[in-house]
Amino acid sequence: MAKPSERRRFLRTGLGLAALLGASGIAWLPTPAASANRLRPPGALEEQDFLSACIKCGQCVQVCPVSALKLADLGDGYGIGVPYIDARAQACDFSCDAVQCILACPTGALTYHKPADLPVRAGMPVAAPPVLLAKKKDPEPTLNLKERMGVAQLTRPELCLARQGKGHTGPAREAGFTGMMRFMSVDRWKPIPLNEHAFAVEICDLCVRTCPIEGAIRLIPLADGKMTPEVLEPCLGCGVCEMACPTEPAAITILPRQGWPHA
């Protein structure tokens, strides 16, 4: 018969192991939020492959110059600890030029070159290497991205200032907004708070003028001098247009993990 001290030691060990397994199992509990689409970092594998490959190390979060990457919490169920982007709060504006999150990923969950045996959904690959406007005058102006993160869409056209023939003066967002962005006219290497950059436009085109990718969005004319944004194939789904949209809620938003053309 085991001694009382040995029984106590066994119980402590068993309880500790159960607690450890229970805590780790939280990451796999299905919750309502777990099925919601998340905007993943640049270069992310398809969702199931990404969730399998990501070890939740947080290296990508640490290197992002604008702190666009967040780690999912308990409400995300099996996605707990996995990086995502809330574009309205802080978009990926490619301030790092080289997309540092991909370079920092130790497992290939974020990658420039997807293995041939992994699936690629139709519409996810970009037709040509995306030109980063901040690097347009450099010897190598393109980003080494092969697939988009999602696509932008004018999801609330009734709110769009351009479609109403209205302009915008002042900061892009409400007082106290802390989102960061790189402005070439200020400093190529130092992102600043978006609201430190004032705008003064007769017809609102903030989604166009803040977009970091060449040819990803433009304004096209409507009747009576009004305009509307048109999203084009080079769109990567970075979320800058959603972050910079001055309406509340945003008139233009990102459809995470959607290919081109989107529905």
C-alpha cells in the first residue's frame, strides 16, 4: 500500500497535469468567435494550414513597426495566441518595406514562397509583384508577396463622402485615435500617428491617397460631380483604406482572406 506522502505526491502531480492539459486545451475549444474571419498577416498560409503551422511565438508581433499584429485571446477558441490584424484600429501599411513579420516567422506559417503541396485558392495570387509606392523610386520597388491578405470593398456606399460629393478637412479619424502610418512627405522610415497628418480635399479620396500599393484603388466619376472608390486587382487587403476612412463606421472595409474578384 502506498504511503500517505506518496499518495499526496501522486495527487499533486495528477492535478498539476490536469490543469496543464486543461489550459492547453483551451486553445482548441470551439467558440462562436472562432469561426469569424480574421485578417491574417502578409504571407499567411491558407487558414487551416496557418493555424497548424503557427506556434504562437509572437515574433511577428514584436517586429511590426506599427504594431498592427495582435494575438487572439480566449474568445477566439482554437485560434488563441494566433496573430491577426484589426485593420480599423491599425492597418498593415508596409512601413517595414521588407515585410518583417514574414522574415521573423520561424515555421513558415508566414512565407514568401508557399510549398507546392499546399493549396492556393483561386483569386488569392496577385497578377504581378505589388509596387510599394514608398519604394517606387528605388531600384527594387516591389514587395516580394505572391498572395493577397484579402480585398477591400465599399461595403457601406451610403456613407462614402466621395459618393455624396463631399470633401474632408482635418485628421482622418476621431480625436484620440492612435493608429500609425508612414507618410513619405514626413519621414520614410518613421511612421507617425495618422491623426497628426491633416487633410484638406474637396472630394474625399483618403482611401486612395493613403493606399500604399500602386494601382490598388482609384476614384471614378459618378453623375453631378460625385465620385466613388473603385478597388483594383493589385489590392492586397492591407487595410489602410479602412483605417483611414473618415466615416464612422468605415465606408470601405477589408474582406479577410477573400480572393479576386470578390463577390
